[in-house]
Amino acid sequence: MDISPAVQNVLPPQTVAASVGATTSIFFSLIQMLANKDYAISPPSYWPEDYGQYAKKHAMPVFDYIVVGAGSAGSIVAARLTENPDTTVLLIEAGGLPTHENVIPGLYLRTYQNPKTDWTFRAHSNRTCFGASGRQCYLPRGKGLGGSSGINFMLYVRGVKEDYEEWNNLAGPGWSYREVLPYFKKTEGNTNDSLVAYQDGKYHSAKGPLKIQSHEVTPLNYVTGKAFRDSGVKIIPETNADQVLGYTQLQSTSYMGRRSSVAEAFLHPNKDRPNLKVIINAYTRRVLIRDDTAYGVEFVYEGRRMRAYAKKEVIVSAGTIQSPPLLMRSGIGPREHLEEHGIPVKADLPVGYNYLDHLFVHLGFAFDSGFPPAKPTFEEDSLYDYLTETKGNYAAVPYLAGYEDTTNRTGVPNIQFFFTQYPRGIPDQSVRDFNIFTDFRDVLNPVEIEAKNHHDLSILTMSLIKAFSKGRITLPKKCHNCQEVDIDPNYLGEPQDEQALVDGIKEHIRLRQSPAFLAINTTFIRPELPECDVLTYQSDEYWRCYLKYLTTSGSHQTGTNSMGVVVDNRCRVYGIDRLRVVDASVIPVSIRGNTNAASMMVGERATDFIKEDNDEPFTLPDDFPANV
């Protein structure tokens, strides 16, 4: 392979001389470039400067607003509020700057169980996740600027109209589909002209800062999609408009070879605003409250306990898992639980309850697409193509997906399918990377690696997107100021949830046995599960046993600070003035989609409420303490 001028310009001369005609030896130099903090993909100068270095040496000013958490909602709130140059905002993030794994789409699987990018929460379940490490459910959550928008699968799925009507009925006016649609569009910079033009722009916009792209259909997705179509499955153009049942290739929050995280879309363009200050690697311990009014936060930065103050509001945007313990450490939560931890009660509210999530189950299929196998240098070639021309497997991650109603009576989906597909002969590491995400390495790696050596590989992830089971988040028994949290997800706590997944599996197995799929030699990759293998294969009992082992969190959590019970319909915490929660935890229902889109919408919607409600600043008490 000839070395392009682009590579010659970035690689050391001795590497170029030694690498002519071979990508393998180039690969290691390219990896070194990625690891170099000065390389242009994600240098520190691309992101907001860490204001913590100033704050630890000088007294900070009193800000108009403090936002805790630079995730999907918090970053939007901070960016939108500071569009007014007279409004000052301090954004505090517990993680650090985005890494190249957060930026390059094809490296998304390497953000999982990575201590720089993932909080790596674990939950105990007596019904699910038996095949995962330590029989615990793995719950990835994004760590750093951008939050989980920096580690997710980049699938832009809003949910269905019925989700927002249910939300509006539970929480009060302001959250119907008609009312939230403009806020989805406000964020969205959709690059698909036909989607934007559909029904005169009713559903999509090209004007927002968050780039959304419809990627080209990959060869394997084409073969699989054609088999579904030939099996009688409805093919739809997308899921974010007026059709929701069927199969399609999903829109992606990525563009031109970069992930469209909220850090990329909202923080990078505004990093030099003098009225926006960002502190990273700072863990917020509690909200400061006096006389039922929030006036600041206490956080830890480089081992030092510090305080920051807000004239107008404190906005908690730490996410569905981390906002509840922050509120509870601040005295807001169930009275009995707080008193058990010796925390003075400021507001007795059901914080941490109504934990909702999508439960994933994973199934593998082998098939023969008819396309050539992957080259031995697949990974090296992919990285080479990305760094030299921003194209190829690292530049985009196209996902084929389907939505079905297994009840056959609601007309809206309760099950989502999406497919991760690999060509025959792909390096073993690609399969291992995916099973870092599933956390089923011991169970799935052996059979899936063996299958991909001889066939193309299709990993089906089935998501229960309308669950009835509800869990709870609590403070750990031993330490209420540490960063851990106790999570009881209560997956499959309601019988109809288990039945919905069994029905979904059976329907998909039926489709895979259709003539169209048999024509491409489709077979189910059966993992070794001793407890299940004694049961009648593919019976309902077998699949119920299968669910015990190969289920895990979809990390689409909502509900733990539900609107209508913890916050009002403008995201204000009941009983505490000038304190809001703005993130997915306020969503009182399970969204039938990937919740990043809904979280961003909450950030946009709540920002307008914040602006409307804050004509007059709060006067801090004369004796409020200085920064410590």
C-alpha cells in the first residue's frame, strides 16, 4: 500500500520509510498519535478551559446559575443560558475532557468499562444478568464533558407520540408531543434533506447545533434488511416521524467522522464565552440549602473541598443514577432513608423511586452474506482510512433496527431490535470489544468468535422499551458522601415484562427461519448455558432461563426524580426554592427509544422555563460563607 501525503505529513520519517507497502507497521504509530494529547482529534484546547485551576487560587465570583453535570441536558442548559452575555454560568463536571474514544465513532465500544470515560455502575438482580461479571448488571454511564452522549451507540431515536402524551398526563401541562416537538427540532441539525423536507419540515430541522446523519447502508445491513423485507416485514424510512412500527436504518448523532456529543455541539463552539466557566474532575457532594432555598454547591476538586454560589438557581443535571444521591446527600429524599444516614431532612420527597430502564437481551446469528471476508488487516486499514480520509468503519456506525408490538393491540412498539454485524473473518478483538459492552465475555466470546471465523455475524440486541417493572436508587449503607450508589433495578419484576421478551424472541426466531433467511444460511448461535440446556430447546421455559443469563441494562434509565412527585412540570424541586433537576431522571415514563434524544429535549425545554422564571435575582444572605 502506498503511503498517502497525509500520512507522510503526520508520521515520523523513519516510520514512513519502514512502512511502505504495509499497514500493520503503520498501525502502531497511528495509535501512538491518537494517544498523544497534542494530536488534533481531541486536544485540550478544543474544549473549555478548566476553571478549577483558577478557582483553587482565587475567590470565585457569585454566578447567576450553577449547573451540576455536563451531560446531555446540563451542557445544553449551560450553553443556552450563556447565549445572553449578561448571564453567568458555572458548569461543574465530575469527569474530565473527552478522549479520542469519545470522539471517533468507531471506537465507541472502547469507552465501556474504561475508567476515563465510564462510571461503570453495577446493580444486583436476582432475575437477570446471571451471565455477566459477578452476576451483576453492568450499567455504563458517561464520565466527562458530554456525559453519556459521549459513550452511547449514537442512535437518535426520540420515542413515540404516546410517550409524551402519557408524560403530559402524569406531570402536568407542557410535555405533550405537540409541545416538545419544537425542542427536539431546536437541537437538531439533520443533514438528511429528504427527512427535513418531509411534510414541510414538521418533524425535523437542519438548523440546530447537533449534527445528525443518515449513513449509507452497509453491505451486511443491506443483506439483512432485504431478508427482513422478503419475509414480509415492513420497511419504514425512519422512526422519528409518523411511522413507528417496522425496520429501518437509524439516524446517528455523528457527522463527518466525529461523534455529535453535546460536548461537541454545545460546549466546543462556546468554549471561549467569558460568561461560561467549566470545572472538570470536580465531584459535587451536596447542594447548599438554607431556609428552603438553594444558594450554591459544595464540591471536591483535586482533593480540596470548595464551594460555589448562585444568585438565581442551582440546576442538578447529574443524570438518572447520580442526581438522586446528590439530592439525598443534600437533605432531599425519603425521610426515613435520610434519617438512617444521619442527614437532616430539607424536603421529604420520593427521590430514587420509579427507576425505569430498558432491559436488553442478546442473541447471536451466523449467516452467509456472499460478500468477501474481512482482510487480516481489517483494523489497521480501518484506522488508516479514518486518519487519512475520515472515512470507513471508524468514521460511522450504521445500525439497522426494528420496532414491534408483541401484544398486537396497541399500535405502538414495546420491543426494539438493533443489529451489530461483523463480516466473516473479522479480528477476534472486535467481538471481544462488543462483549465488553454486553459484559457476557465468558459466555458469548467463545461461540461468537468461532462462528465469525466461518460466517458473517449478526448480534441482535433486543430491548424491552416499554417495561412495567420499577426499581429504586438508594445511598450505600456505609457511606453517604462517597461516589457509589445502590441500585435495585427490579428487572422483570412484573410478569408481563418477561412475557414480552419471550414473545419478541420467538417472533424473531420465526423470522430467521423464513425462506429469505434460510437462503443466506441463517442459524442461531447457541451459547452454553447448563441450567437452560436441560430444558426443551427454544421452548418458553428455555427462553425464560435464557433471559436470566443474557440480559443486561440498556442504560436508558429514567424516572428517579419523576416529574409530578419530586419536581413540578417546570423541573422545580418541590419544597426547595431556586433548585431544579434537569436531566432524564425527571422523565416519569419509559421512553420507547434511546433516551439521549429525550434528555437533550429536556435540557432545551427546561432552559426556556429557567429564563422565564428568573427576572429577579436572589439576594444572598449577608453572612453567607466565603469559598473554602
